[in-house]
Amino acid sequence: MSKKSTRVDVACQALRQAIIEQALPPGTKLPEDELGAQFRMSRTLVRAALAQLQSEGLVDAPPRRTATTAKPTLDEAREVFEVRRTLEREVVRLVIARWRPDFGAELEGHVRKEEAARKAGEARVSIRLAGEFHVKLGELAGNNLLRRYLGEVVSRCSLILALYGRPHSADCAVNEHREIVAALRSRNAEAAIELMDHHLGAVEHRALLDQDRDAQFDLGAVLSRYTEAADTGNGSKVARLARRKARAAK
């Protein structure tokens, strides 16, 4: 992999994670010069990163205008959830058809990470891990195209919840994920699909309009945390830097 492509990958990963963890609210401006300074790359490479994220539905980048994090309409949000339900049902069927004991151990290990983040009060990490549970199911399904589409749809759902979602208890997601894993272990496709539909219905139900959200913040301060995490590949470092920053601000 070339140095140039590596910088684009780092920028994409950092921006993607910041959007999914709702650190960059929908409609946030993403100036090319500021992103270039943050990621130490040219405007040409910044545009390449933004184009990749636009293809995933996470960024709006109109010609000759400043790119922003995507701001889907309610109708678009409903369409995303319709597609997600269809994809996740097929994922459940394929995972059960390919089921191996180590699948259960891998999924349960991920759910434990979700619970640890919840107990530590790391809300943004908890949000990301909840989405990654579904992406992991897509990987276990053994269909690369399905995994790719599901990953993009899950990311879009995180963006939708940042725009329209109401607060909720992370306990619900953790418990529902455990129930899904139990149904998969028993290889009961009907029960697993029913649980998945119920779980996604609850997620969609939280997508209520919230027009009072304040999106004013320091873009550079947010991205600095995610840039270092993308460079090192160590997500826990983000949490440590965030806590250090919070303590310094007191």
C-alpha cells in the first residue's frame, strides 16, 4: 500500500468513526483546508477521502461547496431501516447455515465489550460497539458483498440516530444482542429473525426528530482524538485521550 493511500485510509477511518460515534453531528462542515491540516495531506487526497465517505452515505460533498456530514431526511431514514431489516434477516439465515461453536464465543466476547463500555460510561464507544455487533454478524455470514452492504447501512443508521434519535439505555442493546446470540446458538432461524426484527424495530423507534441539538464544537479537537486512534489502530487510546482532555478542562 502506498503512503498516499495510507493517509486517505487513515482520514476515512477517523472520520467514519467520529461520525458513527456521533462525535460529528449531521450537518457538520468539513472544510478541505482544515481536514488537510489535521491529516497532513493535500486537498486532492482530502477530496478522495470525502468521496469515499460520500459513497457510504456518511458525507454530502456537492461540487464547489464545503462538504458536510450527511443529514438524511426522515423518508430517507425510513428507507435505510427497511433495507437494513431485509439484509439482517438474510444474515441471520446464513450465519445459522454456517454455524460453528467459535462463532458463539466470538459474538459473546463482543457483547462483553459492549457491556464493559456501558459500565464505564463510555457512551460513544458503546454506540460504535453496538453497530459493530451487526457488522460482525455480516462477516460470519460468509458473503463479502452482503457484509459490505450491511456495514454501510449500519453506519448510516448510526448517523440517523445522531440526527433523530432520542436517549436510550445501553442495557437494552446488550440484552437484545445476548438473546440473538442464544437463538443463533440453538440454530433456531425463526426465533433469531424474530428477535432481530424486534431489536431493529426498537432501534428505529428511537429515531425521533430532535431539533434542539447543538452542533457547535471545535472540529479540530474532535478529529485529533480520532486521527491518533486511526494511526495506531488502538481504539482504547481514544477513550484515554478523551478522559485526559476532560480532566484538563476542569
